[in-house]
Amino acid sequence: MIRDLVSALDYSMFAELALALFVVAFATMTYGTLRLSKNASDRFASIPLSDDVEDPRP
């Protein structure tokens, strides 16, 4: 019974939905990255070089 149900499902829509979710997530991360100020970008870049625990966000 479950095998019949699973074989009747059309998975092609899920592939397109997954691609759309990926594109939205990628665009959101790209927008957030491009929106960073120069000062915040420099502070994020200096995190691996410092021994202090500091919040790079203003």
C-alpha cells in the first residue's frame, strides 16, 4: 500500500522547489554580504588573527 502511494507521487516538483529555495537562500546571503560596511568587513576578517573574544557586529 505504501509502495503504491510512493510510486504514484510526482517528485519533479520537489526538485524545482529545492532549486528555488537554494536560489532564494543564495540571493539572501549575497545581499547580506554586499550590504556589510567596510568597517564590519574588516572586523570579520580580523577574527582569526586576534586572541580576544569580540563581537564583530556594531
